[in-house]
Amino acid sequence: MSSRRWSGAWARPHERGPEPRVDVLIPTIGREAEFAVTLAGLAAQDDPPFGVIVSDQSDDGIADRPAIAAMLRLLEAQGRPVTVLRHLPRRGLAEQRQFLLDRACAEFVLYLDDDIWLEPGMLTRLVDAIETLGCGLVGSAVQGLSFLDDVRPDEQRPLEWWDRAVRPESIDRDSPEFARWALHNAANLAHVAAETDIDEGAWRAYRIAWVGGCCLFRRSALIACGGFDFWSELPSQHVGEDVVAQWRVMKRFGGAGLLPSGAVHLEAPTTIIDRNVEATEVVVPDRPHTERST
């Protein structure tokens, strides 16, 4: 039986549902249409039980915009606890991600950007994969479907499967593994999936450089590696903070990408205009940190 309450029960008095196994953490700033689509994708997920925590840094707040408010109400009616928090001033994405992590309680946390649509069943696959593989993170790299006719064999060559247990890896910008980033360009994963024999609803794990936009962490592993506590080392305008956190987790606990990817990038313009500061070039990867209770 699905943890998602069906439409016939939306208006009935109901007891508190099962505790979320996943907290979906969404940082947002000013995106209305795209954020509504992201929430609609979550509303199509069945299991496991999950909650949604939003950090809203929009100028005027967007939770009351009609399409967004409707999707938030739908998630609540389905039995998904939703928390929307206004979080200002803006101190950058790393601080915003740490703010969300500090408010999460579930066993797993899914960082999901506000311009990503998830295929139904994707959350189930992500949790099944991280439990099966026993690693610190798994991700579903986002794809731009406007590139379905743009086949890039050279960018697909770095593909390596995790055919055995996922092992920790140490990656930096100078390591050979960094070249795997090209796998996540355009619609490369869709093209690889089309040539790979994977049953519907199943998945295969592959080696990553990192995964942007949709990454599921074992919360205890992320906290053990310091989360995004390096945010104060960065100016408010930066990119690559997710890469730093993922590399730390991958070094201790391992990580993998999933094929096929059911995460679709809506291909909206970026909200980060100044991209001159790359976090991986500023933050010391193994800087000591204070571990907190999980």
C-alpha cells in the first residue's frame, strides 16, 4: 500500500501518517513556474514516506503564488508534511543548503533544485539504490530533453559501472575521475540508457564525478563529513558547493549515479549570474570540522 493518500481520502479526517524516511530539501529563489513543476513531480511519488522542507529566499516569498500554493496543499492532502521557511538575508547556496540540513530529521535527505521534474517512481529507486549499495550518496543527474537529438559519443566514454560494491573514492579537479563530469551534459544519460538493457523500474549504478540537481544523501554520512559548514569561507555568490560536500562524502562512504535518470532539467535560465567563485577552488577538501549529533 502506497504511503501517498489517494484523492478519495483527501477531505477525510486522518491520523498522522508514517514518519518520513526522506526529507526533500529545496532551496528556491524567485522561480514560480519551475518550482510548481518541481512540486508536481514530488506529488507523483509513491514511496517511501517523505516530507518537504523549502528554504525560500525570494524577495517577496512565493509560497502563496497560486500554482505553488496549490501543489503545497496537494502534498499536504497526500500526507506529505511540508515546511516552507523564509530565509533571508542571502548568504549563498552553501549556507542555504546548511540551513535546510539543520532542519532535517529523516534518515535520508534529497537535495532537489527548484527547476527539476522527477519521474514517478524516482524516489523509490533512489532509496532502494542507497540501501542496496550501502554508500553515502546516490544521485539522479538531470537531463535536458531538448538535446535528445544531440548524441555525443565522446562525452559518454567515461562511463564506468559499479558492478561490485560501491567503494570510497577521492576525487579532485586534477584527478582522472574528474573527467566523468561530461557524462551529465545534455541528454547523454538518456542516450546511454536507451542502449542499456535495464528493466522498467530497475536501475544500474555508475561511477560519478558528482551529481548536480538531484542528490540523495544518507543524512548521518553528510553530517559526519561536515555538511555545508564551509559556507562561511565563501562569498555569497559562488557555485560548486554541492561538489565539495559530495566529494567529502564520497571519500569516506562512496557514491554513485543511477541509470536511467528520471530527473529532467526544465532548462530555465540560471538564478546564479556571478559564477566566478568555484567552491572546489576555495574550500580545503579535508578541513577539520566538528561532528554533530545525527
